[in-house]
Amino acid sequence: MNVDAEMKRVLKTILFVDDEKEARRIFNEVLSDMEYNVIDKLDGLSVLSIVRLGVHIDLVIIDYRMPDMNGLDLVTTLQKILPSIPVIMMTAYGDIANTSVP
């Protein structure tokens, strides 16, 4: 089995968090075409509500800058609820004053 097939077998549901509608649309389209289940949310509060409901998530991709809480705050809170969830943080900005991840 090749690496791509193995990753698809292991990783099924990706949660993508970004307040930009177009970014959510593009990521949803690309990841869905790769046969992943995609849940997209526009802010940290909506993410926390579905996580607390017990929705299964294999990977979270988070934008750093969002309106209700930044990506670092969301990662910190997610780690308390799902300590082993893998997270990828991204940003479209060239500089971030605080880049330390807990």
C-alpha cells in the first residue's frame, strides 16, 4: 500500500477552521476530492461546540487570525478537550507577534 492510500485509510475527517468563506470553500473542495470528510467552521466557538458534542475529528487545520479567538487560543482549548488531536495552524499574514504554541 502506498503512503497516500495509508494516510487516507488512517485519516478520515478533517476539521478546517477559517473565517474566510473562500478559503473554506477551496479547502473543502480539495480535501473532499481527496476523499476526506471535511467539516468547515468559521470560528473557534463553533468548533468548540461540535467538539463538545463528540463529533469525531482526525485532524484540525486552523487559521491563526479569527474574529472570536485566535488560533493559539483555540489550540490551547482543544488540547484540554482532545489532548492527542493533531493540529496544523496556518496564516495568510507574513508576521505574527506571538508565535509560541503551547
